[in-house]
Amino acid sequence: MSQIKIIINNRPYSVACDDGQEEQLRKLASFLNNRMKELSDSLGQIGDANLLVMAGLLLSDEMSDAYAEIDQLKEKIAVNEKKLRMSNNDKIYTDLIIETTKHIDNITKKIETNN
């Protein structure tokens, strides 16, 4: 377990994380710090707790939108996969019909030449 120091809203925090996750945690802290700076710039200093709540709510809203978009994309993928399977089946059936038609034509020609 590692211990790293992060800065959020100009305040240092000591945070524990799994070994190897330090860089990811630093990126996340930087992202949160930037978001809080944006909020602080637009709202003024409303206190760390309120600023963290606002940042948390905004990030949660963005995550909710992202999850909804992911769900929509999953639905589109499922529909497209179904269409693809159907079109592949249609191609298989079309190929079978063409092949069968050729066999019937060949049989017809043989019958006609024998008559």
C-alpha cells in the first residue's frame, strides 16, 4: 500500500492507494482539482466542503450522462449485430437459392438435351 500527497483546492491531502496506482490517483486528483478551480473561479470561495459537494455533483452528473450514452451505444450495437446476423443469413439463403437455381438449370439442360 502506497501513501501519496495530492493537492485539492490548494490544500494538501495524504491518500493511500494500492501499489502501482499512484499515477492514476495523481491524474484523478488533478482532474478533481481542476474542476474545483473552475467552480471556485465561477462561484467564489464557498468553502471546501460546499465546493467538494458541487464538484461531486457535477462529476456525478457527467458520469450519469456517460453511462446513459454507453447504454444507448450498447443498444445500437445489439441492433446492428442483429441486422448483421440477419443480413448474413439473407446472404446465405440468397447463395443457396442461386446454387439451387444453377442445379435446376443444369438438370433442365440435361433433360432438354436428352429429349
